[in-house]
Amino acid sequence: MIGALVGKTVVITGSTRGIGRAIAEAAAAAGANVVVSSRTPAAVDAAIAEIMASGGLASGMPCDVSRSADLEGLLAHAIERWGRVDVWMNNAGISEGYRPVDELSAEEIRTIVDINLTGTMLACRLLVPYFREHGGVLINMAGRGYRGEATPYTASYAATKAAVSSLTKSLAAENKDAPVSIHAFVPGMVATDFYRDDMPCSPKLEASRGNVALALDAFGVPLDVVGREVVPILAQVPGRTTGKTYTLLRGLRLVRGIALMSWWGMSGKMKREP
């Protein structure tokens, strides 16, 4: 949607790679002043340079979303550089891979919760008062497990996403009298390198590891589709609607995915988990 975000400042956490980067590029292409961030300074610099080289407007800074001071600094940077913030997307997140909870260290569990949930809550704590005064759109990244359904071997990640979904609905209800829209976004299974190359997997699940690739082939959403679908959500009029959960796993993509997974299960292509 060319021009949909012209003059608006969009802040996206965790936006130097993957889903966040795709959204940042799409927002810049739609005319936004984009603020990118991640925990790695070099990655932030590279993302800014590449977005600007493509004709977009971008700035950014390193930010660990589990640290309230970093989030405060990111908000201050966006206001100082672009004058105001119109949209904030809490995208930063991590996963434990494909492993049962008892194989995770205590530190891994704390880190997943700190980034996926605490980071989102800390950002909302900052942005809700700001948007109540100035108006704005606040998007929280949900994901697998956001409805509270069982998600074997991704339990820690899913627990944080269920909590994010609940948080989003509660904040939307608390602030329905203000010019602010607070929504959740579920991109579905997005075709990133994580699923193919980087995903940690329990040794006991190696035999069924290929199921993840099959699921990606069945349900996977291309990165450019994610960016294209998000732009209208970011461009909405603040306060007109609130408390929605937007998902890309719907329609023909969902029907096709279910049909493929059912067929692969019956044919034996899908391996049974222990």
C-alpha cells in the first residue's frame, strides 16, 4: 500500500532480520519514518543503511527489550529524531526451538519470558500513556499458542504468546475510551532461516524433525506477504477499532495447509513423535 504511512513514525523492536525486518522494509516502502532496533549495534546500522539505500527513511538504536531503560531510550530516540511516534510494534521475540521444557535451562526459560512477555509489558507500560495523550497504534506480536491451545515441544514460547494475547485484550479494554488501537498480530509460520537452519531440536525428536519443514511447506507465509499484510494494520486510524487479533493463517492458506498435513500424515510422510 504505497503512501499509506507517509509522515508517520513506526517503531519496530527486533527489526534487523526476519519478520521484523520485513515489516520495517514494508513500512518504509509505504512512506513511514521507520525506527529499527535489536540487541546488536552492527545489525542496527546495517538495517538502517539498507533501508535508506532502497529509498526509505530510517533510524534506530540497539535495544534489549527486557531492559526498561533501553525501551525508554528507544522511545526518546524516535521522538527526538522524527518528532513523534505514531505506531509501535512489539515484535522482538525468541523461541526455545523444538524441545520439551525439561531440556531447557532455567536461564533459557527466564530469557524467553524476559524478551517475549516482560519486554512487551514494559513497552506497553511506556506506550499506552503516550498514545492516550497523542493517539497511536500499538501492535503486540502473538504467535503459536496464543489461543491457549496445546503446543507440544514449544511450550515456553507458546505460554508467553498466550500471555501476550491476554495482555493485549486487557489493555484494549482498559483504554477503549482513548484514541489508541491496541491489537495482536499472528503472522503464522513464516518462511525464515530459523525453521530450516537455526532451530534447536531435542535429540529425542530428531526422527520427526523433518515434520517442521513439512509444516513450513504447508502453512508457511513468505516474508514479503507478511510485510504487505501488516501495512494496512499499521496505517489504521487510532481508536477506531481496538482489541483485535490479526492472523495471516486463514482462508485458502489454512485450508491448503490442513489438507496437506492430513495427506502427509496418512501417507506416512509425517513422522510420529515419541
